[in-house]
Amino acid sequence: MAAESDVLVIGGGSIGVCTAYYLAKRGLEVQLIDKGDICSGCSYGNACLIVPSHAMPVPAPGVIRKALKWMLKEDSPLLVRPRMDWQMFGWLVRFASFCREEPMKCAIPVLRDLGRASLELFKELGVVEGLSFDFQQRGLLNVYSSHAGFEDGKKEAELLSDFGLEPKVLTGSQARELEPALLKSVVGAVYFPEDAHGSSYGFVTAMGDVIKKRGVTVQTGAEATGWLANGGNLAGVKTTRGDYRAKSIVLAMGAWTPQLARPLGLKIPVQPGKGYSVTMDRPAVCPEIPLIHVERKVAATPIGNRLRFAGTMEFAGIDLQLNPTRTEAILRGAAEVIPAATNPSNVERWCGLRPCTPDGLPIIDRVPGFSSLYVSTGHAMLGYSHGPISGKLLAEIITGSPTSLPVDTLRFGRF
């Protein structure tokens, strides 16, 4: 006998647990399954940033030029491993078409509003549900170690200012006054005071406990392997722990979403972008404000008694092999701007697969042609940051309620 519910959520990361939470708050009977544990995927080892300032989409003018320069360097910020994959080729062609000023400017307000709405929900959840996940709103520093990079950063700050964000351009000495852990190699910085950070693992696992208290049935170690049909309609999924039936099904599986959708004839334009992190004990000299060394694409985030370095993007398909060359590149990049990376202790190295769309925006929608199937994926590096608002929006879509934000730009049909 298959387990039955109003909604089945597949995926136990930030997007999945937040979707389950907001559905349960609306009185629906919800089940959540994951092939691993709660927060065992990309939500585990990311940079832990909650960032309205990350309003620039991944595809933008100049990205292709940088990608061609970096793509064959094993330790570069962006690595594309050549392989015979026509889906990847098609995705790259689409991605290139979005690396223009017009689509970039269309995406900025969407990402800005998602970030701001999610930040307020993080605060609300912390109070209402009593969550403890080392949340702090201390802003974010984008730091630069070259004058050319700093000039590009100032241009981006000016652009984001036009869209209502409030970056502050700082000289190197002003940046060190704000964050004394910075080295003198930092020639300038852009500070985003609105941004926050907090343990992604702490948040997602705490939300896993919260949804259980709200009546959500959670089953880990249940990998979805196929579909259950009722006539011409989807009725549920087959898993390694039995069958699960529901009136509505949510795919919140990140980079694995296209694999489960493929037998239905669906082509979800998401490619896995591998990111890495290195986490160590908090050193004596440690940044109190999260920062990103922009030229190296490396973030440094203090999380409780730990310090995490995270970054890089590697397109290599569904591949979770940890490449030590790329983790060492993260440490070297961080060591250019702060001293803490030069002598790490109690180190944990990690990699995960970010779900990336060609236009840099997530997909949050009912799947056309399937009345009971919904998807929330494609958040790239912002899955943790956008988790609460993505969950709330999808719960509103499923229940037919007015949405908290406009969702036309997030629809599946745009592709």
C-alpha cells in the first residue's frame, strides 16, 4: 500500500524543507522524501550567504570572454570539462544568448526581490520557530586585489545602485577599517550592508525538525526511481523505500531534477555546476564580515566557531568527485586577501552540484502538461539564500493563492 498525502515533496535541501513548511502551514498533508539525509546535498557545504546583493545573474556581458580564458585551466574559477553531451552543448548555446545587457537588466530586479523577500523570511522564521543557525546581518564585502578588478566592481556597484541596492564603495584603507582581517593587498571593496549570513546546515536541519512538528512525514534514504500513473495522470513515485502517492508532486531535487523528469519526456534546462568549499576551525585572526575575493570567485564566511571558504564553478555533469587542485585554489585565492587561509586546522573539504539554468533565474512553477507536477530548481549558487521565498511562492502556486512576488519570469514556459 503506497503512502498517500496531499503533496509529496522530493528533496530535503533548503528549497524542499521550506516548500514543505509553507504547504503544511496552509493545512495540507505533506510528505517529504530524500535519497540521502536532510541537508545532505548542496545545502550542506555552501557559502552560507543570505544575499539580496547577489542580483547579477550568472550570464552577463563579458562572462563568455572570461570563460574562454579560464575553461581549460584546472585551478580556474570556471572550468568546463569537454565531453560529448548534446544537452550541455544546447545549454551553453542558450547561456551565451543571455550574456547580454538587456536580459541581464531584466534579471536583476527579479533576483533582488527574491533575495530581499527571503532575507525577511529568514528573520521571521528565526523568531516564529525559534531557529538557531548563527544568523547575523553584518553585510558582505566584495574585495579586490587588482585596480582593474576594482574598477569593474565600481561599475557593477553603480549598476546595482540604479536598481535600488545600496552598495558602498570603499578604498583599501576604508575596507580594512571596517574589516581589520583584510590584508594590505586589498586595493578596494564594495560593501553591501543589507546582506546576512548563517549556517545553512543549521537552518535546513532545524527546519527539518520544524516540519516534522507541523505534521510533515519525512522519509530519508528514499531515492525516487520511477513514476506511478493513474490513467493519464501522475499519481506518485516509486522509491527504494516503497511507493508514495500524492495529489501534487514537487520536484525540489536541485541538479538531479532533470534526471527524474526525463522519463516523462520533460527537458528541464538545468546543468550541474560543481562548487567546492573548505571549512576550518575559526583562527585567531578571522573576518567578522563575510567577504568575496571577486577576482578569484572565493567567499570567506565565519560560521560560529568555524570559517568556510567556498567558490569556483565546474561543469562536468553529475560528478561528485572532489578535486584537490580546485580546493587548494580556493585556499590560495582566499590567502591573497586574508591571513586565515595560510594555516588551516581541522579542515573539511566538500563539493556539491548547483542547479544552473541558462538565464540565471530559478524555475518555480507547475509543469505544463501535468496538472499535478511542480518544480522548484535552477537556483544556482542561491538555493540556500532563496530557500524561504521559493518555498513560500510554490506553496502559494499549489494552493492557487496570490503570490507574494510576481512569478511570470520564473515560469517553466519561458524556455
